[in-house]
Amino acid sequence: MFEAHIYSPEPLQPSAEHGLQPCEPVLCWHPAHNCNLAVWFTPGKRHGQQISFIYFEYRRADNSHGSVQTEISDTPDFRRLQLLTADQTIGDLDSALTEEWHRQREL
């Protein structure tokens, strides 16, 4: 499941023993939408350069799954994922359904 769960805009730092791992989602607060996004990364290469692919997952108003992706040139830490999440522009995100989706996945 998730390593970190945030249901408020206060940042939560994962413990040193539970640092970020590739392909393991964490919840990061999106201040414009007032909800968390499931955020995860995976290392990869583009044109021979090592990069990290960052994925932001959410729910739309029809309860379908939505995601956006970005790339960075280093391995992210939790603070960096929080900053990247806040910068995402997502027009079709439904805050209430996204939060409900996270709560259901915790069960």
C-alpha cells in the first residue's frame, strides 16, 4: 500500500527506515485541489541520461482513473515529490472522489 498518508496540507516526512522506494506510491497534498494525489516514481533513461519518471494518480468526476506524468533528472525525495505535486495542473481531477479512492485503498 502507501508508505505515507496525509489528509491535511501539513507535510509528512517518511521515516528514514521507510524512505521512498521506486514504484511505491505515497500520498502528496495538492493545495489547489485540497486533496492528496497518489504519487510514485520509477528510474529510467531517456537518450542515455538517467532520469526519474514521476506519476500523479487521481480520480475524475465519473470515477475513472486519471494520471499525469513528469520527468526529473535526479532521484526524488519526499519534499521534492510534494513540490512537484503542488505544481501539477490537472483540469479533470475530482477532489472528493480522489480522497475516497485513497481511503478505500487503505482497507
